[in-house]
Amino acid sequence: MLVRVPLTATGPPTEATFLARPNQLLVEARLSGRVIRAHMADRGRLVDLLTPGARLLLAPRDEIGRKTSYQVVGVYSGDELVSLDTQLPNRLVVAALSVSALPQFARYTKVQRDVTIGVHRFDFRLGEGLASCVLEVRSVGKVEGGLARFPDAPTERGRQHLDVLAQMARSGQRCAVVFIIQRHRATALVPDEDVDPAFARALRAAITSGVETYAYLCPLTPEGLTLGPPVPIYTSPDAIPNTEWR
């Protein structure tokens, strides 16, 4: 069963040329000979992707109150399109849940979004009551040497969420994290210890505490993001069997 969500909800994306990134939420690009500004949802560093002259894909956005008329939704790395829309994976997971394409969650018929637990907001609660599952989705865009790596910038919020999920899991609450790797090629996912060692430690502790973790290789094209095959998650590159790495 093909599960795909469109790259944009406002029509076909427009190609532009990256010029600069004045701050985390804004990029400058050249579009049809003029310089425009576009909103950036992905707050990662992206220094390996957002290089001068990189080919961007922009979605038109004309909602009232917006300061920019475009949203950056993707960038080409060579011939590979990489998503820069951090909400696209959530939309893909919703689509997959609606057709039971994620078998580990197939028994749930109710999906709540943006669920607040204490002072933290989580992406989903599946089901109700004691039999529910608290689910977080993480967008992965960094691949090096065939390995998907997360995060690509320190994420205190991400670490805190793992700590809370681990605590809930120890109390009997089902909790899970799904990593959506928005690339075409990766054999496994590992936490990026060099970028955020605290997150890597929290991920290992969460897994030990019973938090379920899944990763899917989800290729992106101008037509949309497609749910692809699962790939294994390892707590460090050293944990990868020699048959799969090196």
C-alpha cells in the first residue's frame, strides 16, 4: 500500500536559489531574478545543505498576517531532494495511521494530536485510557556515510521529551518514538553523539525504560513524502554489526 502526502498543500512547489540564512526562521533566495525572503520551519543548522547556490523548493503562502509569501519545503543535495518542512513527517504518520500502514499501532482507532502532558506537548495520543500510546515523531534529514543521524543541532526539548516518555514507560504507559528519515539512502539510524551527547544518553535511557523506537526510510520527491521501509536503530555506531557497517 502506497502512503504518500504531498509536499505542499498550496499547489506545486517553485524552485529558487539559496542565497543566505539571516536567522533560524528565515532564508533569502533568488526567484525569477529577484531576491525574496521565505520562512524556514526547520531550525536545524543544515550547514551541509544550505550552501550558496543550493536549489530550494518553495511553497507559496499567502495567509493573512504572514511576513513572507513563501515557505521553504525542500533543498536538493546533489540530485536528492531533502525535506525542510518539519511538519511533513507528522502528516505522513497521520496518513499511515489512517490506513493501518504502521502495524504496531494498527489497533488504535482514535488519534489525538498535540496532547499536553504536564508542561510538555507531545505529537499524538493513540487510543484512550490505560491502553493508549503516547507517540512522538521526529524528522530526520541528516545522513552521513549511509547512517541517518539525529539530531543535527542540540535539542533540549527533544531530550526532555525522551526523559518524560521514559518516566511514563516505567509507570506502565505505552510510549513510542517514530523517526521519519526524509532521505533516499540510509541503512540505519543512530543518535548523533557529537552534536548532542545529552540526547544520545536520553535515547539510550528511554529504550532501556521501555520506550519503543522505530525508524522509516521515507524518500522525498516533488510529488510528496512516501512511507518507505523500516531501518534499524542503534544506540551508537559501535553497536552496529560488522555485517551492516564498516
